[in-house]
Amino acid sequence: MERIRELIANKQYTLLRQELSDLNEADVAAILEELSEEELLKIFRILPKDMAADVFSYLPIEVEQMIITSLTEREAANIINNLMADDATDLMEEMPANVVKKLLANASPETRRDINHLLRYPEDSAGSIMTVEFVDLKEMLTVEQAIKRIRRIGIDKETINICYVLDAQRHLVGTAALRYLLISDPSETIGSIMNDNVISINTLMDQEEVAMMFQKYDFTSMPVVDNEERLVGIITVDDVVDIMREEATEDIEKMAAIVPSDKPYLRTGIIETWKKRIPWLLLLMVSATFTGKIITHYESALGTYVVLTSFIPMLMDTGGNAGGQASVTIIRGLSLNEIEFRDAFRVMWKEVRVAILCGITLAAANFIKMMVIDCVSIPVAAVVCATLIAAVFIAKVVGCTLPMLAKKIGFDPAVMASPFITTIVDALSLMIYFQIATRVLQIS
């Protein structure tokens, strides 16, 4: 990085262009992100044209927008024309309408057609993330003819490792791997060597399901077909990596009671961050008033045995933590398709047994601690320990059932994570605590 800054400072742009050309495009993008806006634009303009578009695709969307709006219309059109269609479409979706109109007006007819084609699909669907740059072949072509075609058009395609065999109506009938083409007899036809057992993705499939398909089959690319089984695009594994990161980030934010954001933390403004966090905080604050109502209702018990108050935080925290453990485990299992709603009774039976073991272990440790350190009476210790077992039991059952129920009725299971479950478990734990206390300690 210091070398780059030194060359910029000395205005040795020819040498700088040469050094950048020897680097990987992703590394060049990382370097550009560290520069000031003025330096970034200056360096981007000296990059070789065929490299500039590749570097551009690795930059954050905010930097892409800044570059595009700073370039001349001709320069911007050159970048758009050299981007893969899916990357160009992602950029267009984030740009202001007036800028998009200018970019499309200056783009090549093929680029404009491909972008408009992708923009018509629902957000986060397979159609919206696919690329239309793929190699298609016909069954009657010989291997020699197919290789010539790949040499002619392959340079502009997303991948040439897998070629897709289409009939006259563009129905997907098979695939041909490049390695098989290279080792096959040049006179053989594509139809005789192709794999006709094709696994494809529908254009309307949700991107999370797409990621699961890639995980299941271990493919590096998959074809995307419309409702009539016509090939319209492909999705490659690099797109799936981005999907998995987005989905994981979204789940984590939901599990932390935050409205998901599509921007990096440092690029999200204070007001925007506040808007993302405050709705759940308000909801959880209002729901937590039930806990206060329960404590108020049992003021007489607390007045008679003030010592009971000191154990409320421990009981609530333990219940919340136990519920959080169960919910996070189940939510992850649901997201990976390891658990289905039909497994509900198996999951509950397992969590019940785990809850009993955890509850008894915690109660035993807590009883010793209360006798030795807190020096409370045996009846009070018995009340707290019995409540501890019940709280852990309830927390585990609630923590495992709510996410599965949420998915069954169509909600994201991640919503039913620790903050929401903790609120429910806290209220139930307190009710059990005071019920046991009033009966064991004979409080009126």
C-alpha cells in the first residue's frame, strides 16, 4: 500500500498502471477502498479497460455508485458493458432512476436487454441473481465444433466449465463438461456425450433455497429455467457465497432483535441504525411490563421473604440463557433443513430430557451455593432450586417449539430468538417462582 501511495505522490502513473495490472482484481479493489475519493477515481481511470470492469465488480455498492456518477457517460457505459449482467443489474437496482436511465441509454443493446431481463424478476429470487452469460450448445454439434464455439464466445461468459445443451426451443436437455469435451473424440456429437440428468433451478425460487441446492449437490454452477423449462440463465458459486453471507447476517440481526440492514455497519448512519433497532426495543419493553405486573402482584410474598428478591435476576437470566441455547440450535437446524416441523415431537422429547438434566445439575450446584455462601434456610433454597428446574424446563420447551411454529405458519424462525423467548420465559418463571413460594413458605 505504501508503494502505491508513493507512486501516486510521485505521479508515476505508467509504473503504477503496470504494477496494478500484475495484481489480482480483488486485491486492486481492496487497495482502492483504502484511498481517498480523489485518489480512487484517478487510479481507477488509469486501469486497463478490460481490468477496470472486473475491479469494479469487487467494490462495495457505495463506491461503485460514486465511481459511476463521477465518470463521463462514455466511460460509465464502457464499465456497464464489460460487467457481467448480474453485477450490472445489482448496480442498477441501487442507483437513482435518472442515473439508471442515462446508463441504459448509453449501454450496448445486448447489455440493455440483459439488464432489463434480470430486473423483471422479484428481489431475492433466482432470476434476480442469475447471469445470462453462459455457453449453450446444440445436440447435433460435434465435439470439435463445440470447442471452436467455446473458443469464439467463451471469453465473455461467466464460466465455460459447464456448457448447456439446448433444443430448438431453448429447452434445457443436458449439460456438457469442458473436461469431457477435451478428452472425447472430436467426431462425437454433443448429444452422445452430454449428461441428460440435469438438475435446474426455477427463476422464482428464493435465493436461500438456491444456496441449499448448491450445498446439497456441491455444484459450482447451476442452470436457471423458466416455467416452460427453457434456459434463461445460470447461477455460479461466487453468487451463492454472497447469498449465504447475506442470509446469515440477516438471521443474526433478527436473532438480536434488529431489523435487518443491507449496508455494512460503518456505512450505516446513526438515524438509520436507530430506526433498525428501536421497533423491537419498544416491543420488548412493552412486553416486559408483564414481568413488572407479576412482581407487583406478589408484593406480599416479597415483603415477608425479602431474600426471595435477590434470586429473581439469577432465575430470569438462567431461564433466558437456557431458552436462547435451545432456540439458536433449532433456528440453525431449520435454516440448514436439518429439522422439519414433522420432527417437532422428536425435538421436544430431546429438549425435555436435556432440560431435566440441566435443571437438576444447576439446582444441585445452586443449593450448595445457597447453603454455604448465602446461608439461607432450607425451605427458601428448595423454592429457588425447584423454580430453577421448572424455569429451565419451560425455557427449553418454549425455545425449541416457537421457532418451528414460526416457520410452519410462514414467519422467519430467527424472529423467535433469544430476546423474544427471554421475555416469555421471564414472565413464566416469575409466576412459577411465586406460586411455589406461596405454597412452600405458607405465604398468604
